[in-house]
Amino acid sequence: MHRIPPRLASGYTDGQRVWLDEHLTTVEARCALTHELVHISRGHDRHQPPAVEEDVRAQTARLLVPWDAITAHVGSQLDEWHLAQELGVTDRVLVDRLHFASPVELKALREAVN
């Protein structure tokens, strides 16, 4: 992994190496690195189309936020930012995890709320 001055993205990969913006916080770097490692695991070596990028974001969120970590916080009254901090991810990764939740996961969340 290499640290770089900020560019258009927080990180990128050529399929073998990862570059991260040198100004990222530890949590941001963790999320960006995981995202880029998902790209590498899928054999990506350049910019991907939006649909592929969306799928990589979904997988990154699943890796970083286990669903039971979300259901464990049901009723905790934490707002989105505080929950993301509690889970050690960025707001965007948390939103992605919720957005890309499976029907089974959403059902479990509804049951946990009730």
C-alpha cells in the first residue's frame, strides 16, 4: 500500500498495488483499502463501470459491517454518524450496508425493532 497526495478518489489500484490518499483518517483508510482489495480480488486493474463499482461497494460494506452488528444496536438511539463511528466505518459504508441489505437481513432488522 502506498500513500499519495489527494486526487479524485480516496484510493485506487492497478490490480496489484493500492494507493490511498495520505490525508485519510484511520477509519477512512480502512474502508478505502478494503474497497480496493475487493477490486483486486475480482481481478480489476482499472476504473470500473458504475454497476461494477456499486457491487464492489456492496461487498465492501458486507465485509466491514456484519449484519448482527447493526441489529445489536437496534434501539440504541444512535444517529447514523455515531453508529458508523461505533462500528468503525465511514457513514457511506454504513449507508451502503443498509442499502444493499438482503430481504432476509431486512426482515431480521424489522423483527429486532419489534
